[in-house]
Amino acid sequence: MKKEITIYDLAEKLNISATTVSRGLQNHPAININTKKKIFDLAKELGYQSNKFASSLRKQKTHTIGVIVPRLNSLFMSSVLSGIEKVVNNAGYNLIISQSFEQEEKEKTNAITMYNNRVDALIVSLSYDSADFTHFNNFINKGIPIVFFDRVTDSLPVTKVVIDNFKAGYDATMHLIEQNCKSIMHITGNLTRNVYKDRYEGYRKALADSYIPFSDDLFITNDLSEQEIYNAVTNNILKRKQLPDGLFATNDSAAAYALTLFKEAGLKVPEDIAIVGFNNDFISKVTEPAITTINYPGNEMGENVARILINHLDGEGDLSLTSTVILNSELIVRGSSLKSKV
């Protein structure tokens, strides 16, 4: 292997100091333009590579931001990451992205990896079953800023970016009630996660405000996987003597699969059962009928998360003053729920 070319090799060949070479490579204004040209030309000729890692350690900054998300296989998460990447790249930062696969232990491993890679900041959406958050303590103790989004916790002194999930759950349920649904099934995820808990409480409040009693028989919580939705629909809902006339599922994939299973069983949507999903994923637009859903502004959320962090890192904001940023969401009405039109 050829010897690694250093600034000292360049300095020796040009008969100038290593400090001058270093400043010239950084385009320092104090270095003569002709000297800079000689430095760059020789560096190119000899194949010099800047050791950015060593430089970043000296400056105590790596210009990298870590991101931990539950999974990458959703339109919502892709749009969030797109928004984050757009802002951080424009600010000169790079992303290290990892997924926890909905497992607390994997999330912990990812956090350790991010910490050991000396990220300047961390962005997190919690896994399905995370209950212990001590793996973020190293970041907090060292003053490395953290911003949580979507799935967040109140157990840590960090800034959070969310939508009003209570209102979204309320609006989704109230829409079904306005379509004359009296028996509304709610399928959701782990209620220890804020997103599912808040949507569930919105569902409960809409029922209460409409004088419809809540029933445990109309409430199912699972991990929202394909197998669990199949079990919920095939082995539970479809075996009932009296079927629900409405379904509010807390993601579009669950809503779309449930719609398919209902139709395969000979039910009509929305005549027999009206359906509302959540997220406004692409799948909600291509089912027949298309699924009424809550638009979750993923790109906007990503850009907000990134701007908050970049402003802090650039000294224009203060994440020590923790806050919760709430973004707007809206109900998008499509054919899957419009009983009043059939």
C-alpha cells in the first residue's frame, strides 16, 4: 500500500510550513491565492485526502446527526426523513439513519452506536415496546441535543414535535358518527405510546360527546402487523353475530388490509362497515373505495425537527428550554366512510 500523504509531505515539497498548508487547504483568506493554488495542485497530484474525522475530533464536532426510527417501510417515515435530510444537508450536516425494528433492545444498541460515533445531535421516534429510556442519558448528560418526533415520551427533558393525536382521533371517530355509525370498532397499537394513547382517548371522547357508550368489545390493541390485523378481522370481528358498522384503525396499512378482508368476506364498504385510517399513506388512495384518513404532514414534521436542531447547533436556539411543537393535521374524506352518500 502506498504511504498516506500528509500536510507535512506537502509542506516539505513546497518548502512552506504545515500550518500554511493546512490553512491553504481550508481556503483561509490569510493565505496568498498563488500559494493556495500550488497547495491544491500538489495535493491533487499526490492524491492527498483530508482527514475530516481527525479534524472534527479536534473541533469537537462531526457534522453528523443520528436518527433512530422504528421502521423505514412507510410513506410517513420516508417523508419525515426526506424533510430532515433536506434541511440538515443544506446546513452542511450528514445523517446516520438506523431503525429499531420496533424493539427496545435494538433501539438501545442504535443509541450506543450513535453516541460512540460522536453525533452532534440525535433525532428519535420510539420503538413499539420501549419502556426504559436510560440509553439516552449519555446524550443528555453530555449536552448532546435530542429531539423526539411522532412517538415521544414525557420521561425525558427533550424537545418534541408531534401532531394533536387526540384531536385527530376525535375527528376520525366523529366523522364516522356523523355517517350514522353507532357501533365503531377501534384497532390501535400499544397504549403506552403517546400516538396510540392519544388517538384512543380522542375516540373515547367523541363517543362520549355523542352519547354512545364505550364498549371493550369494540376495542382491539395489537402490534398492527399484517398477521395481527388478519387475526382481529377474521378470528374476531367477522365471527360476531352483530358486526360493527364503523372501523377506525390507527394506520392506513391496517385499514387497507381490513377493508380487503371485509370485501373478501362479502361485506360492502362503506354500506356494511365504514372505514377510517390514519397517515394518508399511498395505499389509502389506491384501495377501492379509497380510504378516509388523517393527513399526517411527515415532510413538514421532518423539516421542523431539523430546523430546531440546526438552530440550536448554530447557536440560534436553545434546546435546554424544552418544548412541544404541535403541527396541524386534517381529516381527508374519501369513499370508504361516506355512508351518507350511498
